[in-house]
Amino acid sequence: MSQILQNFIKQAQYNPLHSLEEWEEDLLNRYPDPHSIVKEGKTTQEYRNYETPTRETVKEFYRLNHINQTYNFVLEKEKNFLKFDKKEMSVWDAVEFLNQLVDDSDPDTEMDQLQHLLQTSEAIRADGHPDWMVLTGFFHDMGKVLCLFGEPQWATVGDTYPVGCAFSDKIVFSEFFQENPDYNNPNYNTKYGIYEPNCGLINVHISWGHDEYFYQMMKNYLPEPALYMLRYHSFYPQHRENAYKHLMDNHDREMFKWVKLFNPYDLYSKNPTPPDWQKLRPYYEDLVAKYLPATLKF
Ligand SMILES: [Fe+2]
Ligand SMILES: [Fe+2]
């Protein structure tokens, strides 16, 4: 086999998705927009029956995610990336940097990262929510720059879940966890693992990805509900499936109302008419300047 072909296969195994959006499209299959279902006159159950089977690329992505996200892996990534010594950029440099994540799946229907961020934030703004929530919408996926630092897709996006305790069978494709080394480790494979009942999520390590990374970067700048939205927006096993309530405390339960409020803006704000960035830019420049310093350490 030629070196080029070998490299190609290695790369395909490492990053099976054509783009990071493939995971988000799969989320839409799993959690279809209740409004569009009503319009089509279907129940959620019926809608699910019509869904196409998960693409092989997405399945492989989940497999890699589930076998590799161990407790030790997460601690290592936290140690490495939460030093924030990779790059110093203004928010605007970061947006441009993020937009290098070009899509090679379908150039007609896919939008770039900035469009997804803007559509989320504009939908939040249109509903009259506070400006820090608009900013959160605008930022929520900024942590995907991890991919540009060479991190694999399965350590950048995907549903997130606690590590250090048993993996819930409510997690998508949970059968793949059987190949995760923690699955057979008695320290980590019980209901509570290393944690105490209702210890609060602040004490829980969550699988590594763009959520935790960007939350940590923002934690001194935004109000707490915004931080919960950033940190747990991909934690579908809890905010949609309620599978980890035994680790949450009363404060988490209160704050998850915000995470749930945020989720439909992330999933269902795709708009065929893209927001006009040139027109919106001054508003967002003021908003960023109100809450954040001139540059951020990534
Ligand atoms: Fe996200
Ligand atoms: Fe998103």
C-alpha cells in the first residue's frame, strides 16, 4: 500500500466526519424540531420512524469518541489546554481562525461556522433575551478552534458525558463504551464512580471537547447562566435524557433551566436567509467590547 493511501486511511479513521456539522445534523435526527414536526403533522415518534439511519461516518465518529474519552484522557487534555498557552487572539481573529474549518461535505447547504454562531445569537436577540445571552449564542462554538490546534474531531465535538463513573445507556451508541478501558475499571464503572451522590457538576469531569474548553476561557467574564450554557450545551445525556441527575445538586438543577432554554437556539435556528454580517458587525463589536478584554488567550 502506498504511503499516501496509508496516510489517507489513517486520517479517515482519525477524523471520520466530512465536517464538524455532520454531528450536529445527526443531533437534529435524534432531536427533531418540534415546530417543523407540527407543521408536517407528525408526532415525534412518527418523525423518528422516517429518519435515515445514522451515517457510517457519524457512527465511526461516535465509536472513536466513546472508546477514547477515558478519565485519564480528560485529565490530560484539561492539563494541556487549560494552560491557555497556544495562541493569543482577539475575538475577531478567533472568528476568522474558526472559519478556516471549511466544509467539504456539501458546499450548497452547509454554512460556515460564523453563520451558525450568528444565526444562534440573532434568534436569541429576536426573542428579547439579555445581551449576555446573545453574546453566549455568538460564542458558544468558539471552542471548536481545538480542531485547528490539531485535536481530532472526537475530542472537539460530540455529545458530552461524565467520566470517572459509569457511562449511561442513554448516551447515543452507548454500546461502543464497552471498548473504553474505563468500562472494566472498578474505580470508574459504578453508578457514582469517583463521585458522591448529588455532589454537583462542579466536581464532575465531563468528556473533553469545545464546551469545557471555551467555558474555562470565559469563566471570569460572563454571568453564571451563560457559563452553564457554554459548559453543558452538548451534555445531551443530561439536558435531554436526564441520565445524570444523581450527580447534580440543587444549584445545577436551577441553572439547567438556562441550558434547556439555550438548546433550541443552537439546534433549530438554521435559517435559509443568512444574517447580514456586515450590517450586524457594529452591534457585535460593541457587545464583545462590553464583556471581554481586547485579546483572549487560547
Ligand atoms: Fe457546540
Ligand atoms: Fe452550536
